[in-house]
Amino acid sequence: MTDDEEGPVLARRASAKMHAIGQTIDDLSLEELALRIDVLHAEIERLEQARKSKEATRAGAEALFRF
């Protein structure tokens, strides 16, 4: 990838990261839609990991306070 191509690619990736739930998507290209889907999949994975961590912490605390 050349420097000339890199700028627009980075701009599209940044745009994908700023996706808002319910945002109008009619004007997005197929590539932009794919990028946003990838970003949202990664965010879902991050949220699931955070939930698992919190569930483990909660289970540990509950086990500690059971007599």
C-alpha cells in the first residue's frame, strides 16, 4: 500500500470505529459496511470478555461470603 492509499484507508477505519447504533447506513459502501461489521464483532468480543471477568469476580465474592 502506498502512502497515498494509506490515508483514505485509515480514515475509513476511523469512521468504522465511530459507528453509532441506529446510525443511517444507506450511504456506506460495501467496504465500509464490512469494516463496521468487523469493528462491531471485535467490540462484542471485548464486551463478552468483560462480562465473563465480572461474572468470575462475582462468583468469587459470593463463594467467600457463603457460610
